[in-house]
Amino acid sequence: MSRRIVVDDDLCLLAGECVYNHPEYFAWNDDESAVLVVKPDIVTEADETHASQAIPICPGGAISIVED
Ligand code: SF4
């Protein structure tokens, strides 16, 4: 089973908190109209920490972890 970070574009408010606080994991797309998860796979403890910190600071509730 793998776990990864996802952003729901319908919920994202483009507030940028995730990009500002966790730039290794989140980035703007070219025209800053959406957020991309540039490091989605949760493998290391650091990945786990960044994901768990990003989820509660997202004002849109757009960030979550999915398990495949
Ligand atoms: S913190 Fe949440 S609402 Fe803000 S840009 Fe990131 S995903 Fe979108």
C-alpha cells in the first residue's frame, strides 16, 4: 500500500500556504491558477511530517492523503 499527498482543485482557494510553508512538496503551476503536488509520495518520516503539517494549515481543506 502506498500513500500520497493530493490537492483537490475544487476546494483549493489558491491561498498559497502550502507552497510558502512546504515548497519541496507544493508549487504553483505556470500561471499560478492551481497548486501542483511536486513530491506526492509519502515515503520518509519527513514526508509524513510535511504532509501532516500542510493539511491543517490549508484554509480550503483541499489537502489530503490518499492510500492506494
Ligand atoms: S494551502 Fe490549500 S488552499 Fe492554499 S494553495 Fe495550498 S492547497 Fe490551495
